[in-house]
Amino acid sequence: MEVEDNTRNNLLFGSKASTVQLFPVIMSDNEASVSKNKSHRKDKPWDTDDIDQNASIPYVQWKVDPFEAKDNKGGNFTEESSFATLFPKYREKYLREVWSAVTRALEAHGIACTLDLVHGSMSVRTTRKTYDPYIILKARDLIKLLARGVSVTQAVKILDDAVACDIIKIGNLVRNKERFVKRRQRIIGPDGSTLKAIELLTQCYVLVQGSTVSVMGPYKSLKEVRRIVLDCMKNIHPIYRIKELMIRRELAKDPKLATESWDRFLPQFRKRHLKTSEKTAKKNEVLAQKADARKAAGLEPTLAKPTKKVYTPFPPAQLPRKVDLQLESGEYFLKANEKQARDSEKKKQKQAEATAKRREERAEAFVAPAENAAPTVEEKRRKKRKAMEENRDEEEPIPEKARKKKKKQVEED
């Protein structure tokens, strides 16, 4: 019996004394020079392209078959499992309309569901017909997605084994509300272009709703989408991650690069913090370029900055006190009633000036604008005659006596 137990333990857990080889291994001449760390990396004759459909080796089957009722050897569950989640008020109308479709989808897997409109909650639970032990967790994800605004046609896809979901909470990542709204809009992009690019590259469904982002898709892609969303809320634009995903997608098509590192092809976006002197130099360079551009365009240069005052280590002269100013003006020696009369006189004078200024502003609206009257017939004739005489003078020189005579006639007319 002891020999049989040792043999069973060696087969299950392995031992240094005895090892069991399930497949024949052919040693090559080059394996003698391979380092100890890589000596276990031997050729695998069963690892072929049709490994998922390979039925000749039943214990090496990579394809995950759907879980059916015949796979449950234990029979009915001994305990009932249930999950519940709340939903917002605005989802109540939609959930009432589509609840029959949700019920039909869950009944196929032996899951019962309840919609409680009084308390605003949805719940799912296992029944005696349930045969898949993991389907209750899928049903929990289904009601979570429905509560977060996902349509029922899309949410039902979560019941598939190849589809997973992730609800990313972004509400508490940014304190300023305006900044939060801007960064959340950055995930969607103009006309939803950024969101569409993320969905195409990751093969996921993404919905931005309130303070959460709901994602549905393969497990590997969920990590990529979570990384993009969290980086966006940390003020890293999604376009950087999208560009990286596009490059990875193209590199994956080349079989030569399958065993190489892709770091040399991927862009390195590093935020560089400039020193104060570097910032000043950069600012001065931009100002110089603007000044050159204005000069080339023939525009006046911008006003120069005022020159800095010369630094002196001595403090400025002390300002006079209020009492000193009163002594200089003689106000200090006035009586109380004289001071009051003087203040009231100043106040009246200031009010009179303000009243006169307001009256002038009101009167400006009633001043008639300067009218340009149309010239009369006589003025037009006189102007035409004068223009003709000037042209004639340029063509033929007229004697001085005749010019004086004509001038006199024009004045008389």
C-alpha cells in the first residue's frame, strides 16, 4: 500500500527521485549548450494550430466548451444564492418595459429575477433548475449593467462565457466638477469618435454614464479600457493609448516580431517638467517670434514692457501722517462747525459736477447729427463749369487779363 501511495503522490505532485514523462521527448544536439534556465523549454508535439479541435489527446484540450446540464454531476444546489442591486429613478420606466425580455433570458439558465419598484431594486436568485454554478455571477453582472444604463439587447450578451464586464467608477477621481466633466467628455471625444476608436481597437462595448464607465468584452481588453479611462481622468489624453494600441495591432500581424520586444516601436510619452529658467527662455522665444511676424507683416510692434526700477537697499521715505497734512492745510485749527460746513460745501460741489455731467450725457441723445445736404442744380453747374475751365487752362495757356475777367464773372454768378 505504501508503494502505491508513493507512486500516486509522485504522479500528482512530482518528485526529484522519479519523474513521469507523458510524451516522448527528442533531444537535439543544440540542447547541450542551452542554459539551465531554458533547459525545460522543449518542443511540444501536441501544440499545433488545430489544438482546439484536437480530439486525439483528450487531456490537452484548450477549447472551453459551454457548460451544459449534463456536465453538472452533483445535481441540484443545496443552498440558494441571490444578489440584488438598486437602480436610479429614471431607469424605472425602461426596466418595466424590458423586464419580460430579461426574465426570458435568465429562465433559459434556470435563474429567477424580481423587479421591486417600491424599493427601486432588482434581484436574481438560483432555483432548482439551475445547473451552472457560475451563471448566478453572470446574472448579477446583468442587473448591474441594466442599472448603469446599458440596453437589454447589449446587457444580455454578458451571459456568454467569453464576455466579461467591468464597471469603472470615475466619480471620486477628480474633485473639481468642471474639470471632471471636461475629462469625461474627453473619453467620448467629438461626435463619439474617441469612444468608437476604443471600441474598435479593444473589441469592447463602452458606455459612459454619470460617474461610471461600463465596459463589456474579452478579459484582456477590459484591462486596456480600464487603463485608458483611469489615465484620461489623470489628465493623460486617450489618443496616446489609442496610438499605442494601433501600433501593437500592426506589430502582431508580423510573425517575425512574435519573439522580439516591441519597446523600440512603441512611442514613449513622458511628461517633462521644465525649470523656471527654461520656461522663461521658451516664453521669450515665443514673444520674439511674434514680434518678427508683426514686423514682417508691417504692423506696429507691441508695447515694450516697462523697465524695472533700480534696486536700492534703503527703504522708501516715510509718508506724512493725516495730522501732518491737516497742519499744512490749516484744517487742523478749524472748529467742528467750520469743518462740517467745509465738508458739506465740497460734497455739494461734487454733486453739482456729477449732475452737470449726467445732463450733458442725456443731451447728447437729442443732438441732431450733421446732415450732408444734396448739392443743388446751380451748385452742380458751377462745379461742372469750374472743372471744364481747369481742363481748358491745362490744355491752352490763357492770358492773365482774360483769366481775371472770367474769374470775376464766375464770382458774380
